[in-house]
Amino acid sequence: MSPTVYVPADAAARSMGADGVARAIQTGAAQQDIDVRVVRNGSRGLAWLEPLVEVVTPGGRVAYGPVRASDVPGLYTADFLNGGSHPLFLGPTEALPWLARQDRLVFARVGVIDPLSHAEWRENGGGRGLDAALEMTPEAIVETVTGSGLRGRGGAGFPTGIKWKTVLATPAAQKYIVCNADEGDSGTFSDRMLMEGDPYTLFEGMIIAGLGVGATKGYIYLRSEYPDCERVLLAALTGARTAGLLGASVRGSGRAFDIVLRRGAGSYVCGEETALLESLEGKRGEVRYRPPMPAQVGLFGMPTALNNVVTLGSVPAILAEGPEAYRARGVGRSRGTLPFQLAGNIKHGGLVEVPFGVSLASLVYDYGGGTATGRPVRAVQVGGPLGAFLPASALDIPLDYEAFVEKGAIVGHGGVVVFDDSVDLAKMARYAMEFCAIESCGKCTPCRIGSTRGVEVIDRIRQGERRPQNVALLRDLCETMTSASLCALGGMTAWPVLSALEHFPEDFGLRPGAGSDAGALAGGS
Amino acid sequence: MPAHSHPATSPDPVATVGRAITAHAHEPGGLLPLLHAIQDELGWLPPEALPRVADVMNLSRAEVHGVVSFYHDFRLKPPGRRVVRICRAESCQAMGSDALVEHARQRLGMEMHSTRPDGGFTLEPVYCLGNCALSPSMTVDGTLHGRVDPARFDEVIDEMSPLPEASRTLACTAEAEKPL
Ligand SMILES: Cc1cc2nc3c(=O)[nH]c(=O)nc-3n(C[C@H](O)[C@H](O)[C@H](O)COP(=O)(O)O)c2cc1C
Ligand code: SF4
Ligand code: FES
């Protein structure tokens, strides 16, 4: 049998030259006149080792990384096809401590299988959730999801089963499943990795959602910044129709479900669910007033279950293993696992799927290995551009929706962005306001105008101009934006801004400890 | 095909718009796919195409313009022959994307948010490419690059093969590509 080599086709691996590595391996094989089967898998999520090349040996898969195309001749010399020793040799992949310590439910197959092979997907446990769902009533499906404790992974953490129950209970000629694949938060890439590494599992989750709420049509709204992902999804949709997973009769059940892939157009606010629906309808991505909720009046006015990629991707495991197994993981009201994403200035960045309850410090230091620059960690932002900045002294906090909210922070989509001690938090606060100004949909004045004013006020504070007055003004502005904005873009931009001010007052030219008290200022005029 | 990569040949805009209309005009909410289809082929949305789009979609011209102007991706001016997008979101900032932007401006001799007068490059920011574990990131003509320090930036620019003659018609001026 010809040797099998895995070279990820994940966008992150490709950004580090994986295509060249795959070509070099083929070239080497041709030169040695051997037949090598190169499989383009998803990423295992150890980003600092990408491209991570795996070879199938009698003892299982062994890994080499990070491999550059120029390393490939040396790998052949070292007999890597038989797991030969080489400076890049990492050992058996699944024994790598980073992977061995994870609890991969949603990402069980990502990096393991050929993402486009329906057969490999089935052999590796794919589709078992759908097998179960096809035998169940819609009510039982919704009940199972509710019982698992699954909450939305897109940011708001709303219980998925409850949303589905509303859609199920709303009669309509047509209902929709909409998958939010807009993944706009900086520091996040779990949606992308799941879609590129195991697209059939996302489709499976959408089909189960369709069976649960009575929808026959799904849309995936994919951000335009993910062209690699778009290619994978298009190919996978064809594959799924050929395999009978999608179509007029899902797996011969007589029940229809199909999916349309749509591309966004570079707007962050279109990740907000109602703006996303407007965009899908071909309009400007402006946020809608609620009620009505999308679950009742959603896409094209019809009841719509709108969920994040990872939410939908978690559903198959819940149906396959039962709600109790899922619920057994996690803490408090945060049940199950979350694929955390370690990013920014971090030595070992990538994807860590573990149950809720892990501490932020453990993610940053035990998995992440501290900063990439080797300097001390100064701040960590969790949950994207609307998430608070936490100081290095406050990382001993469990990843749990409620524990984070207590600290004025959010878990959001699980992105963890690390900054070393060279960061200027006043500059980051300014950026938070600037980002809000750039991405505001324009519907409410506090967001549209307030964010631009916020940039100006922070500029003045940074320049030392009338600091006490300007800090007070910034607080007022934050309060207005928080209380009078229609959606979380305007409504939560204050979180990164005020947390920066509170924890890092010295960056604003204030006395340490003065950030939460505008009266106790150092300097300023 | 990504919205910002160039076709190898220069298609006939009228035919492109016609094809996009045939493919998407009847799709529910088909305006975005239709606009993407035009821009995928032409690299931008020629303003003269928009009235026709408005007509077939049963929308006013103002409505179509409202949609086009809302989304950062849509271009009403032709981009340069190469489109460089540097990520400016938090994770990439944590890894020095400000310095990278500065380097790119120097190296390409241009400002952010602009197209060079010779039509060689468009340089613009992007807010997260989903490659945050390998920050800083950028794309060149839609191809993603990770861990881009100034040296890597120069390598990527230097390694780029010359563009086929046909796509040069997209340039603002007919001037040939100058050595940088
Ligand atoms: C400004 C803004 C941007 C958002 N971006 C995303 C996004 O990119 N992806 C996502 O799944 N949810 C995003 N959300 C949350 C969605 O509005 C919505 O809560 C979520 O998609 C629902 O799915 P879930 O319950 O499965 O999380 C965003 C919200 C806001 C206010
Ligand atoms: S808060 Fe901002 S983004 Fe949200 S609806 Fe208002 S203007 Fe639009
Ligand atoms: S923040 Fe730059 S790729 Fe995500």
C-alpha cells in the first residue's frame, strides 16, 4: 500500500506554505519513483507547528512540523515515510500534550479526516447524530438540545433549545435555518477551522436543526474574508448532495433539506443576527428593531433558527451521545465544551477545545506558553472587539459565561488575544472606538456619532489635553452609547474602553489606580 | 473566487453584468450575490452597470447605491493590479501590524486606503482574516500570508510573478509596471 501523508489545506496552514510543502512531497515521491498518497486534511489546531505534516505508520500517525518546502528533501533522506527521526519530528500526533489534554467533541474529526470525503466522515463517526434525529419527533430533537444545556456560541450565549422551540411553535409555510458564519471577532477562527476541516458536520447540525424546527432550507452566511473556506464549502455541498445527505430526501428519509451558501461583503455588523438577515435579503446590513424575534419573523419574514457555526456544529455530538454526556461537561450554566482560540502575542496559538471551567491563566500559560515575544503578558482580551481587557493579574478566572459577566467581561466566541508589556492600552481603547465608528450600521446616533467623538476624546486624553474633563466626557459618552444603542456594537464598545481605563490608567497618563476614579488624576491641565 | 482577486483576462463588462443578472436576479435576496458576481470578474463595480442592476432587481438606483456603499468590499473604482490587505484587528496589532503597515507604505511608496497612481497596487486595511494564531496576517490578491514581518512582506512582494498583460487594463494609467 502506498504511504499516506497528511498536509493540511486549512487557510492557516496554507498561509505558512502548506501548498508548497504538498507539492514538494509529490515531487520527492516522483523523484524516488514511489507512490505517495497526499491527503489535504484540516488543521489539528497547533498553529505554531503549521504546516504540520503527518505520516501514517503502523503505530499510528506521527507528526513533523513546522515543515517548510525546503525541509522536504531532508525529510525524505530521514525516511519520514516510515516515521524516521528528523529535527522536525514531533512523535505520535495524538500524544502531543496540546492535543492529548483536550476534549474534542465538536472538533473530533477536524485535522483527522479528508474534509471532503463523505466515506471517511462516516467511518469516523460523522452522521450518527443525524441517524438518531431521523428516528425522533421534532419535539424530542428540540428537547434533547434543550436538555444538553447548549448555549449559542456566537456571543450572546442564548439557550439554543429555547430558540428552536419558538421556531417549532411558530407555524409557517416555510421556515429557515441560518448559519452565522460571519466570524468577525478578532482572535477567532474556530468557525473557519470547523468549516474547512469538517464541513459535513456543520451540514449535519443544520439538517438536525431543520428536522427539529420544521425547516427545509438553510443558508450559510460566510464572511468574504474566508475565500479558502468558501471553496471547501462549495465542494462539500456538492459532495453532500451526491452522498444523499442534502436534497429532496435526506438519506432516503423522505424529508427535504438543502443549503445555500452566501458570501458577506466585509461588514462586521452583519454578524449581528438581524443585520445578517437584512444582508441575506439583499439589503444594507442595518440592525432591525426587536421584537419580533427572528425565531418568529426572520428571513423573508419567516420563522428562522439562526445559529453560529460552532453551535450548529455541537448539535451532532449531542444527538449522537445524548444530552447527558454533553451536559456532564462544564460548570454552572456553561455546559459542554468550547473550542477556545489562542491568538495575538502567544507562543503556542491555535485551537483548544475543552469543557467550560478551564481558567484563562491555564489557556494562556499551560496551552499558550506565554507570549511569542517572551516578554511578560500585560493584557488579555477575550471575546473579540467588544470584550474587556483583563490585566495579567486577573487571569485566574474560569471560562464560564456568568463568571466573566461578573468581572465585566465576556466569553463571546471564545477568542483569547494576548498582549505583551509593549501594548499601549490607551491606543487599544482608541482602536475600539475607531472600529465601532468604521463598522457602525448608522441606525442609532450614540453609536454612529458617539464612537467618532470617542476617538477624538481619547486622542485628547493621550495628548494630555484637559485630562480630567476629557476622562469625564469619555465616561459620559460610554454611558450614553451603552444605554442608548440598539445592538451590542454601540452597546458594548464601552467594555474594552472602560476596562482599559480602569486597569491601565497609566497608559492614559493617569495615576495608577486612578482609572476608576476620574477625580484622582495625575497631571493634565 | 475571492472578491479581490483579478481575472487572468479582461472580460467584457456588459457580458459580465448580463451573466451575473441571469445567474442571480431571480434568487431571493439576490442583490449581493449579483454584485459579487460582477466584482469577481471585473475587480470592481463599474457605475454604469448599476442602473441596469437596479432595473432588473426592481429597485431604485438610490437603493442599489445604498447597498453598494454600505459594504466595505464593493469598489466603485478599479483597484490596482495587486491588492494588498493588511490586517489591523487586535490580534495582529498585538504582533506588530502597525509596524507592518508602516513598512508596506514605505516599500510600496503609498498610503493606506489608496491605489498607487501607476495602478500597481491598492493598499488597504482589513479587520481579521481568521489567521490570528499566526498574526500578523495579510492577503495579496486574496492569498493569505501569516507571520508577516517586514522581511516576509518583502519576500512576498518580490516573489510575485508579473501579471498577465490583459489584466493591466484595470490600471488607472497605461504606464508599465515600474520597478519598485
Ligand atoms: C456587532 C455584532 C456582531 C456579531 N457577530 C457575530 C458573528 O460574527 N458570528 C456569530 O455567530 N454571531 C455574531 N453575533 C451574535 C449574533 O447576533 C447572534 O447572537 C448569534 O449569531 C446567534 O447564534 P447563537 O445563538 O448560536 O450564538 C454578533 C452580534 C453583534 C451585536
Ligand atoms: S448600535 Fe451601532 S451598529 Fe448597532 S444598530 Fe445602533 S448604529 Fe447600528
Ligand atoms: S486579527 Fe488579524 S487575522 Fe485575526
